[in-house]
Amino acid sequence: MIARGARTGEDADDLYVEEALALVNAPHHGRRPGHGGTPPGPGAASPGPGAASPGPGGPAGPASSGTGRGGPGAAWSGTGEDTAPHRATPWHRARDLASRAARTAARRAAAPVPLEAALGLVLAEPLDALTDLPSFDTSAMDGWAVSGPGPWDVRESGALAGGALPEPLTDGEAAPIATGARLPQETTAVLRTEHGRTDPQGRLHATREMGHGQDIRPRAQECRSGDQLLPAGVLVTPAVLGLAAAAGYDALTVVPRPRVDVLVLGDELLAAGLPREGRIRDALGPMLPSWLRALGAQTGAVRRIGDDAKALHQAVTRSQADLIVTTGGTAAGPVDHVQPVLRRIGAELLVHGVAVRPGHPMLLARVGEGRHLVGLPGNPLAAVSGLITLAEPLLRALSARPSPEPYALPLREAVRGHPHDTRLVPVALRGDHAVPLRYQGPAMLRGIAAADALAVVPPSGAGVGQETELLDLPWAAAGIGVCFT
């Protein structure tokens, strides 16, 4: 195996694949707990992203369960040791399990919130019009309200938006009017300012043909009181806020944001300053809250736990959040405390390792009634993979957000596959192609910081021009001002 530092000028993708190939080609192809199960032998087919995965009713045994030990919902071993070998959950299957786990959890009750607080949430009730729109006959243009055929005598008093109802017009009479103003009774049309002229006698003439009812917005043109404007389940966008306000709403009944606590683990992490003395800056603490808010969550302050099993246990057991997100400590090293803490509290293991690179040591557990924990790997890009794989579908279901339509674009460059896992590769979108970005190593954020999406690359890899499934990053799909609410 070639050391990473020896080839810093080359694509990290190649280094990562070489490491995986070295593992597969090593003598005695034994299974390494937590690292994807038995590598496929000669001629064995590796499941791609679209391959069927065994469900709860599939073949028995931990190797086919897709969740580690004992299938979906398996409890931790009563021995306190997690020594049974397991096969990591296929990537698409893991996302489905996370979504289904959230759908079975009891959601917090919907509640009305002021319009200014509803952006980015989901309507829990249909949006029904509280009034006719418009609620009175109104002018669609600046000009003159006219009655009957021209030419017209123009009265001095006009109508302004928000003003009193003007006196009725008589046949052959016109009155100045502003856009949005109420129409005088007996108005037959509105003559635009640019389409009228006055003669020396002060009479108004139309400079082009005008039809009956022209440039009038009649009452209830858009809707009548009680009409359904939008169904429940619609995402509240700026346009929805405008429609709600126009329809008479001061508040909207919405699905509340799921609450998320973020626990950053690791004694080696610094909260400020330059890396020093073998310690590194915490990249996930600043990144995760904003990313989780972009996924529709409500986050509190980040808690830095360090490598302290007691502090982690207290933080998990005292949390009342819908979702706890931890960073690091998901493996089985001497200071990896996530799994022992979950076993101690009797958590229900739903996903234990995912067949995806980077990020395969991630996990999902149910820690209480309607409450879950997503354990992210400590490497930054691997943690992003865990967010996309487990946290995103779970939060989407909790907040009742609609799933985006899947789409694919051809790749401008080939991407090598992992021997048996799905790969998530940062890409930039350029016209009708996706361009794979460099700096794809598990500890790197340089690639994802420049990315618009992640390409879902099957174990077989993807060639130049091959259509590849893409996952938009939240800010690329919605815009920072909309998604970070």
C-alpha cells in the first residue's frame, strides 16, 4: 500500500481505491467486523445502487440482514460485546431504513407559527382562501376608468389604491385611476395611460381599440373564499408566504422542525486557532448545524464531548431531541464510545455500517420512543456521506418534506468504482454534465466545498458520458437564503 503522503499531487480517489484493492487482494480474505463483510470472490456480482436488497422477510442470518446483527430493529448483544461479523447495509437500503424509521416515529403536533417563521417548513393543513382574491373589482393598470364608448369627459377627482370608493361613473365619463384602486360603479374598462390622449377641449380619446372589461381585475378572479389554494404537505417557499398573506393569513399551521442535538467527540479537536501539537481543528462543529438546518432541522448549540464515555452517556440519555448526531467514535477502537454507550442504554440498532465510501462506519439507532441517533464517522467527508445517507432521509420524513425527483447526468470524466461499495463523489454541474472534483479523500472537504452535488457511483464505476444518479446539495437546490432558515 502506498502511503498517502507520498502522492499528494494525484487524485485522492486513486489512493482510496488502491487501498480497497489491497484489502480485497490480500491473503486470507477474512471479514473485518464493521468493514463491509466478505469481499466478493471471482465472478461474484456486486450489487449496484439499483440492485434489490433483502428486506425483513429475506434470507435469514446476519450476513443477509442488511442491518448488522439480526435484521432491522436488532437489539444490542446482551453480553456487552459486539463481536459478531456482519455485512454492511447496502447504501440505498440504508437510506430507505432511515426514512422508514422516521415515518414510524410519532411526530410532534402541528402548530401555527407566524408567517415570518414558516419559511422552509411544510404545511400541515390545506391553505384555504379566507377571502375572495381580489376582494373587490380593481384596476390592473394606471390610467382612466371609463364608462361606455369614448370620447369621454374626464372628471377631476380620481381613485387611488387604498382610497375610498369613488362616485359612480355616468355614460361617457372617465376618472383617473391608479393600479389596485377600487373601480367606480358603472366602469366598463380601464384605459391605460399610454393608450389615451386628450384633445384641446379636454376630452379623452383611446389611441387603440379597447375591449369591454379590459385591464379590470374582477372580484374573485383568482379564487373565492373557501377555495383550496394549496394542499397539506407543500413546502413553504417565499411565494407561498406571499399567497398566504394575500389570502388573509397571519400564521400558518405547519409541521414543526425536528430538533437535533449535535455531539462532537474527540480529544484531538481544537475549537479555535491553528492545528498544533498533534491536534486538529474541528471542522464538523461549525459545519453540521447549518447543514442540518438546510435539511429542515432545528439545532441547538454544539456540545463538544471529547473522548469521555461518561459525558457521552449523560448527553445521550438527557437529550430530548428527535435526533442526536454524533461525530466520530463509531468504530471499535479504545476511545470509540458510541457503540458501548448505545449498548448500555439498550438502544435498538437499525443500521450498523453502510456499504458506501467514504463513510461506511456510520450507524443509526433508536434510542427512545420516536427518538434516534445517527453516528457519523469523524473524517469530514465521511461525515457528509453519513449526513446524506442516514440523517437526510430521516429528517425529511420527520419534517414531512417531499422527496426530490431522482435525476441523472452524464459524467464528463470517468470515476473508478470501489470493489464492493457505492461511492459518493463530489461533482460540479456544468451545463448538461457533471464534472467529478478532486480531493475526494474521507478527511477532505476541499472537493465538497466546491461541489453542487454528489454522484452516486456503483461498484462497477462510471465511464465518460455515463448517466449517473446525482444528489443535489441543499444550497445548490434551493439557494442559501431559502434553505438556511
